[in-house]
Amino acid sequence: MWSSIGEGIGLFLASNIVINLHRPELLLPSMALVVGLHFLPIAFAAGFHPFYVLGAALIVAATAGFVMGAPMGGEVSGLMAAGAVWLASGMAIRRDWLAKRKTPTTA
């Protein structure tokens, strides 16, 4: 719960800071950084190691966006972050489907 609250506050702060600095090209990398950081305490609290990997992938995407700079940095960061989240979602759906296939149904 606290990690998600921190994420919401972090996204609000990051977007306001970026807008007030007149650096809109840093919006996507900063958002990817906040979302990536929010997965780390969740991974620790839940003992779910794939969230460490997802958090690290989002932080790498954010770093790439900051390093590349405008205008490509934001686009690359956004696409990398979206790809990481989509890949993680697909892997989670696959894991659930496989788990349901192994579980015998009771009638």
C-alpha cells in the first residue's frame, strides 16, 4: 500500500518538477524511474523476485531516456518502459494459465 501511495506522490512531484523546469522531454523518463522504484519495495515485501527484474528494467529505461536527451530520450524511455510492462504482463498471464491447467477442477 505504501509503495503505491509513494508512487502516486512521486509521479505528481516528478511531473510538476519537469513541467516547472520547462523540460517536457524528461517527463517519460522521470515517470519510468518513479514506477520502477515503486516495484522494488513491493518485490521485497512480497518476496516476489520478478518485480526486482521489472523495477530494474524500468530504471534502465529511465536512465536511457535521461542519457539520450531530447527528443529521442523520452520516446525511447517510454517505449522501453511500456515494453517491459507489457512483457511482464504477458509473463504473468502465461504463469496463471499454466497454473490453472495444473490444478484439477472439482465438480
